[in-house]
Amino acid sequence: MTDSFTLARLGVPGQEVPVVRVGDRVLDARGVTADYDGAFFAADGVARIRAAIDTLPEFDGDGSRVGAPIARPGKIVCIGLNYRDHAEETGAALPAEPVIFMKDPYTIVGPNDDVLIPRNSTKTDWEVELGVVIGSTARYLDSPDDALAHVAGYAVSHDVSEREFQLERGGQWDKGKSCETFNPFGPDLVPAEQVADPQQLGLRLWVNGELRQDGSTANMLFSVAHVIWYLSQFMVLQPGDVINTGTPAGVALGLPGTPYLRDGDSVELEIDGLGRAGQKLVQA
């Protein structure tokens, strides 16, 4: 039995095939599940994949597009201002409690898909984040100590933002976060048990080859466990839901000259042990 594996989905949008990566091998997971969705996670899907790995056939899909490693989540919950340096660069006060906003689940796209700059946008911004996928229902958890048991896995998440829509158009952050293609996700979902400590991961982002963000989840104001516990006091977290846990300093909003993204720009991002992604910016 293999100890180390990741989950991915390959194929054209809307027709992705669930696969398992084991080293250089790619295995077809359709004998276990039709997709990596809420039902899969609710039925202890990661454990079922682990048990079945030795029986899964090879997947013949060289050159296939890499989709998001999960099917569309029920909800995407985001935590704002969760790194001290990011709060400071944007001139915001450090929050006493996690800042919560929601993001349209339809924003999820593959890790290498194009990101569309919205019409009338002049302030499209980047944010590399640790993405958390919920594996089992979490409601009214007693303490943060109970939280990580509800995590299915972790992935690279790009919480693209339009700052004018977010901050200057009536006070609803969701407007600047929910534009089409605004959440590239993946490449892979790494099972939770293969991430020794989610608070010890380096995360980095480059724009046109220039390093813009270089941080660590060790610098979160509120840990992954705290965030999950906290959210469970206000909403039910369901299997397959995604949590974007915040971004470190280095976003365009906080840089001299605010060098927001433009048509033709490229973004690359990575998190230790979770893989690397890259997107091109295209005018909608």
C-alpha cells in the first residue's frame, strides 16, 4: 500500500476525470468515485482511495488539462487580513477576530487556466493562499483542538481580487472576490495526513517572473485550526467546502505604484509540498 499520494482532476472543463498521482504514475480513480465532490469526502473518500490504490488502473491522459482537484464546492469561505504583514501593508487594523467573507463557488477554475480581468477593472490583484478542503461536517466545534480532524486536504489557492469592486463600490467585499475565474485552485489536493503542520508552509507568488509574495503560514494571525473552529460557530462547514485562509504581504494594493494586473501578465504561485500553478491574465 502506498503512503504518499495526491488527488487531481484531468480533462476539459466540466468533464474532468478524478485521478490519483503516486510519484510519476497517474491512476484512474473512477473505480472508486465519479468525482472528488462533497459526497466523495462525506463518504471518507480519501481513505477509500488509499485502500484501493494498488488496484487502480493507469490513466492514459498525457497532456490533459489540469482541472481544480475538487469539483465545485458548496461554498468558499475566505479569511481577510489573516497575516500581520498584509494587514499592515494595506493600512488596516489587526482584527480581533477572523474577518469572514464569501466567494462565489463558480470562481473555481484549474490551476493553469486563464484568469479573466473583469470589464471596467483597473485594480485586479493577486493573493496566494493556503486552501483547505473540508472532509467531514463541522458544526459548533468545542475547541480548535477538534478542527483539523475535519480537514480532507490542502491545496494552492489563488484568491484573485478586484480592489475597486471590493473596497470602493459599497462595502461588500464579495463583489471584488466573485468575478469569473477568480479562484484558480490546485494543481493537486494533498491529503491532510501528509501535511505534518499546516502552520509551517512557505508560500510564494511571482508576477511576470518577479517575486512579489514570500511568506509563511507560521505568520497567520489565526491558525487553520482556529479558523475552522471559529467558522463552525457561525455556519455549518460541509464536506467539499473550501476555506481560503488569507494571504501574506506583497499584494499590488500594498506595493509602491500599486502595479495591478493587466492583460498579458502572468502569475506563478506555489506552496511548500502542495505544488505550483501558473495563470495568464486575459481581458474579459
